[in-house]
Amino acid sequence: MRFLSRPHLIAGVVFLALALYPLINPWQPYPQAVLLMMFLLAIQASSWNIISGYAGYVSLGHSMFLGLGSYTAAIIALHTGLNPLWVAPIGGVTAVVVAVLAGSVVLRTRGHAFVIITIALLLSAQILAINLSGLTNGSDGITLELPFWNADFQNIPFYYAFLFLLALTVLFSGWIARTKFGTGLIAIREDEGKAAAIGVNTTIFKILAYACSSFFIGVAGGVYAYYQTFLNPVGAFAILGSVLIVLSALVGGRGTLYGPVLGAFIISLVNEGATVYGGNTQTRVLILGLILVAVVLFLPAGLLPTFQGWWRKRHPVSTEYTDQAGALAHTITVRERVPSPSGAGPLLEVRGVTKRFGGLTAVDGADLTVERGSITALIGPNGSGKTTLFNLITGNMQADAGTIAFAGKPIEKLPPWSRGHLGLGRTFQVTRLFKDMTVLQNVVAPLPDGKLRTMFADAVSGAEASRARDLLDVVGLGAFAAQKAGALSYGQQKLVELAQVLMLEPQLILLDEPAGGVNPSLVGRITSVIRELNRAGVTFLVVEHNIPLVLELCDPIYVFARGTCIASGPPSRIRSDQVVLDAYLGDDWRPGATAVERSLDAHA
């Protein structure tokens, strides 16, 4: 069982040992103080990992939420007489509210811009705490009453409070990683554009992740304020605190469940040792800086991922085998969406669509109609605008002019994930799998709708994972569910991407060169899957340079050249159209040409 795996057993043993330590050795407050500060840093690093490890948006201002939680609990305690421990959860609520409001703005950026903005937020919070003296006492700070329990207990209540919060934080982070929300965050980190194309509402996901990463830090801030009994703006909103959070996750391995906790324990011990033996703050900063440089140079992935990589090299898994026989024997099933009304018009209509890149017109007033239930082909020479048109249809690019209607609804202004929720899926000419995710995570990541129930469904077990495994069996890759997608061959990645788009429950699938790079022995299986899905009601628009496959599989066929449609119709008409022969197929595809001639032309 997954929850009884070795890492979880080790974590459980460590937690039990930490829980028993104050009972075994209750009369040494200094070790307890060091450990509880380790717990506090681990809470922050594990929370930071949700937005920066899973989603890949690196924040250098996350200690702001600790300060917000501290000030919230301290101010409420100061004005109401309530104990800060009882109102600490309100500090978490404050952190979440600020995260949602700030995230709605700052998460429109990424990379260096996002990092700089998060630092600015931290410094802004410090300035506000200094200047709102009527609420925060400004630079004078807030002094709280001493803990209400007997002094004989020393730091033990705080010790257990932080240990309990750490356990909750890790469990919360682990739960997120198991859900489709978690796989969606990792998809955003790996390829945000592709994540949007498979139905992940990247805007909502990022804001929710930012909020989730703030709550437990805010609660811990309330407890920390009571532990310190004194609070001032400079200490509460110190940028060094954010540096320690980031360094902890980097040392242990960001994006992993236990890496940030391990890193926080190590950095806390180093920080304490530097404080005790270093003599001044400059020495401590120097030591931490050297650790950061060493991690970047020698352990860029962190301790846990490096160890896992070493283990995989010592115990390799073959990625060359594909279960063709199993795939051929597997019967494909498709979930039906709401049936289309009788007499409904075309599923996809493209009218006058144009896309320019500076002085280059990639798509020039293109028209295209895809009838319900058809397997429509889009062929043409390289550079004719086929893939660009796909990007315009799915929302990866915005058209400069023209209209695109899907099931009678205009979609040209909709974001990619909304088009995916309507039932519009696609594969890419060059596979864009999430290489650092497992094959199963890749297939389970798509979201066919925007419902919270779907977003927080279990992604590693239950109905969603079961369906993903079924789809992997369809393409003959069920044995590689736990393998990293980046370790598969190119052809196998093509098959995984096909299974991935099927998870979206699409009405229309846009296939961009589905046979490209795939072992010829599996092209027949791909054709069989397309036909089975088509009989189940799925419509296809296929870009493919394998002309024999197109003529055998597709009807009608649209031919593009110079960004516009030059001919359309059934295969027999396309083969005899002189304009098409001149622009793309060549004379070897004229009626009466031998199979050898066509084969030579197809491979030219």
C-alpha cells in the first residue's frame, strides 16, 4: 500500500521519536528550543513547496505570512485579552486573504519578475507595520503576556504545538500531491501552456496554491508571536527568514514531500551552530551563502532527488518494451458527454481566421469546417500554417482576425482550459509531456471540467487513476505507469500523449502528426484507436504527412498552402486536384500512379 511505503514509514518513526523526546528528556529547554525552531522552519519550507516546488513559482517573500500571522494574533490578543494560541488560526486566515488578493495580481508574472515582486511585498508589509502605529505600535513593537502555564513546563507546550502544525502541514502537502490539483500544479511547473491545453485553469490553480502555501505559516506565526512574547516589524518581516525557507527546500529537494522538511532540519542546525559559534550575523550570512552556492553547483536537485536518481541508476527499468499484443486485445471505452441535439450543425467552424507574426502571415483568412463524427484531415507542405491553425483553434495563440465556433459557440476569446472543458483536445507535433512527472500522473492530469470535485479528486488511486491506467493499457504502456515520462522513447511519449488527451473526454481531438516518430508496427494500433473512438462519437481533425494513412483514414481532406485552404473534399477528389498536385502531392499521386511511385514520393 502506498501509505506504507518506505519514506512514509521512516517519516512516521522520526515523528514518533520527536513526539517522545520531551517525555524522555523534559529538563533541557535548550534542545527543545532548537527543535521547535526546526519545526517552525520546516512548516514554512513545506508550505512554500506548494507554490514554489509543485507549481514552480519561486517566492522570496514567504516569511511575510509568518509576520502577518504573528501580528494578527498579537493585535487580537492585545485588544481582546484572548490568548494568542486560541486565535492563531485567525492568523492563517489573514495570510490566506492576503495571498488571494496579492496572488490575483502578482501571479500574472513569473520567473525573475515574480521573485522580485514577492520581495517587494515582504518589504511593503514591513513598512506598513512600522507606519500603522495605531494598530501595530510601530517600531516600538507589541509585548505579550508570558505563557499561562507553569514555568516547570518550559517550552514543551510550544514544542508540541509546532510539531503538531508540522505534521498537519506535511499531511496537507501530501494530500495536495495526490490530487488532480497537485498534478495540475506540477504540470504548470513543467509546461504552463500545455497544462492550459489539457483543461488546467492555470490562473485559479496558481492563486489556490499561493493561498494553500500561506495558511499554516500564518497559524505558526500566531504561535510564534506567543513564544517570543515580543514582536516588531523588522524581526517579523525579515528577508533572511525567506532566504532560510528557500534554502531549506533547495537543500532537501523542492517539489518533493519530505525534502523541504529534511532541508529545514539541516539548515536550522547549521544556522544555530553559526549563531552560537560564529560570533556575529555576518558570519552566519556568509555560511548560509556558501551553502547556497554549494547546493546550486553540486546538488541542484537537492538531497532527496539526487539520492532517488542514484537509486534509479542502480536499479534501471527498461523503457523499450511496449505491450502491443495487450493493446490490440484491449477494448476502448469512452465516456459520453451530453448528446448533441438532432440536426446540430458542424462541430467546428473556422471562418476568415488570420494570424500574423510581424510581416509574416502564417494563417491568411483560413476557412475550415469539421462535421460531427468525421475524421477530417488537414494536409499541406511544411510552413503552410497547419500547426499555427491548431494553436488558434485550441487557444495557445490568439487570432488577429476571424471567428472560431465549437458546437455552435464562439470560442476565439476563451482561454485554452475553457476550450478543453468544452471537449476540445489536442496532441502536439513535438510531444509536450511533463517529463518530470510519472506516466500515470501525465495521463491523470487533464481536467474535463472546472468543478472543484474534479480538481480535488484523487489522482493516484480511485476512479481517475483507474481510468488513466485503462487508457495506458489501450496504448500498450500500462507497465510504465510509475516510470518518469522523460525516460520513455519518443514513440512511447506520443502514445502517452494520446492517452492523455483521451482523459480529457473530448468531443473533438486535434492530432498533430500522430504517426510521426512512432514505431511502424504501432501505426496500425493508432489507426485502430482512432476508428474505435470515432465509432464511439469522437470527431477528429488530423494533421499528418503520411499520405497513405491520410487517404485510408480520413474523409474529408483539407489542403493548406501559404496559410490558406486551396482545396477540400474526399480523398478521390484531392488525389486528382491539379492545384494540390502542384502545391504538395506531386505527379506521383495522380490517378493511376503505382504504389511504388507513391511510396517514393511519400518518403521524399
